[in-house]
Amino acid sequence: SWPEPVVRVQSLSESGIRAIPDRYIKPPSDRPGFENQEHVDIPVVDLKNLFSHDHTLHEETLKLISSACKEWGFFQAVNHGISHELMKCTREVWREFFNLPLEVKQEYANAPTTYEGYGSRLGVQKGAILDWSDYFFLHYLPVYLRNPSKWPSLPSSCRDLISEYGAEVVKLCGRLLKAMSTSLGLKEDYLQNAFGGEDIGACLRVNFYPKCPQPDLTLGLSSHSDPGGMTLLLPDHDIAGLQVRKNGKWITVKPVPNAFIVNVGDQIQVMSNAIYKSVEHRVIVNPVKDRVSLAFFYNPKSDLLIEPAKELVSEDRPALYSPMTFDEYRLYIRTYGPRGKTQVEFSGSNR
Ligand code: OGA
Ligand code: NI
């Protein structure tokens, strides 16, 4: 179990404290600098033409996706084909879940063995500095790991919405993976097959960032890159929070209405032999508003060896990573918590 008694950040926030406990205070170098906001934003990609039969339009969209994955590791996808109503209902049902009484949520309290359920920390180091957020983590795929009895039974529409939302997002992830494969010069099904074909993994992490009396001292989620394959984030609709690292600066993403924020995870960085980048990101919190976000992780089957595609390895560009399963790989973040990009960066060819 956890190294210390679990404190729900939402309870702390709702207690009306004016100063946050020391455990949430980041060292000065990690604190958000609200002063120098950059006037740039991550690319926006219109997916309408990805699904078009017009060859030129299709190719143009692939180029946009490719340059976003190389330069930013992130883009906002619009005209992605998923119902805006479904997105909104799913996000709002989760907001209602977090607004239920503590006792109801505690029935789903999680443990670091699987992380499934209601949680308030990532990592099991005793005395670690914690992030200002609670979350709910669940498995969607493979089906044998899916256990709807571990999903919230309240609000009553929650389980059905998770199923429906998951099915739609999985479909979209499949399409994006094809686009990424093709734009890397690989066969259309390369990445999907390397992920395990039909046997991919998919999990949902719903983040709840309670309002914070001292947002300049802490983070909602510390800097990290996503360990898995690809992430589709549904951010809250009228409040920013996500920051992406670009040339050493933190760029605050301004969510485009009804868009998904797509980002490359470490496993695609490995498979693409670092042509596509899994980029560091973090979350800042807000003094007056709670924020809800849904991060859907599309991952390789967890016991497959993941390695750079042979087609992307040459004498000039040797393989930057040696094979490793995603099960082994994610032990790091599950032990140490979010710590920038240290894992994929420094593990090099003997990671
Ligand atoms: C994550 C994540 C960003 C956000 O859950 O991995 O990066 O805006 N979330 O909540
Ligand atoms: Ni992330």
C-alpha cells in the first residue's frame, strides 16, 4: 500500500486553508513562472481531410501531423469525428463523480499494486513532494483487464459513458496511429501491429485539480512525458492548465473548443527511433476554479518487446534504444512518480 496515509487534495482544498501544506510546495526551480507567458501555441490539425479520399488533402494532413510530432510532440485535433455531446457528457459525469461525498469515492480508493481506482499520488517514495491533484485510473483494454465493477457506479450513467467514450477514442487512436505510421514512411499498419494489433492496452486517467490557494508554489501534475504509446487528452472547457515544454520554456496550451489534445508517448518515440518526440508537460493549478481532464492512454500490449522500427535504423542513425516491454518500462514512473523525461532520455541504448 501507500508509504503514508493518503490525503485527498480536494478535501484539503475544500477545508478552506489559506496556505498549502509543505508537502505540496515545489522547489523554486520547478514552480510555475506566471510572468513570461509565450504568445505561441501547439499546432492545431484539422482531421477532416485525413479521412478524405482526395490524395492531396490527405497528404497535406499527414505532413501537418508529422511536423507536429517532430517539433512539438503535441497537437490539438479538430474535426476528429467524435461527438461533441459525448465528450461533454463524459467530462461532466466525471466532474459530478468528484463532487460526490468523500465516503462514496473512498469505496474506490486505489493501491500502488495496480493503481486502479481513486488516487491522490503517483509514486511510492516516502516523503516525496506531492502534486495538487486527485485522479481516477481504470483499465479499458485489454478486455480481460476491464472490470466495470471497479468503475464508479455513481453517477448512474458513468459506466455506460466510459464504455461509449472509450470505444470512440480507441477508434480515433487507431486512425491516428495509421497516420503516424504512414508519415514515418512505415507501412500503414506498422505501429498498430507493433503495439500488438487487436491486443493493445488502453487506460483512462481522469484528473481532478482542485482550486489552490497558492498556485504559484505548486503544480497540479509535475513535469513528465507519458510512458505509453499515445495520449488523447480531453481538457476542461473554459480553463487552461496544461503546459508543454518547447525550447526550454513552458507554453500554456489554450484549449480549442471540442478538440482533443494528442501527444506522442515514450513508446512511439522509441519505435520511431526518436523521429517523433515524447515531450515533457506539466499542469498548473488555479486559485478560483477546479479543473477536470480525461487522459486516455493508448499503449502497446504490455508484455511485447518495444524497439525502434528496423526501417528507421541505419548506419547514420543507429538504434537509440534497446528492446524493453512496456510492463518493465512503466515501473519507473509507478515507483518514482513524474520526473521529467529522465527515463527515456538517459537510459540510451541500454535503457
Ligand atoms: C496526464 C496529463 C494533463 C492535464 O494525465 O498524463 O499530462 O491537462 N494530464 O491534465
Ligand atoms: Ni501526461
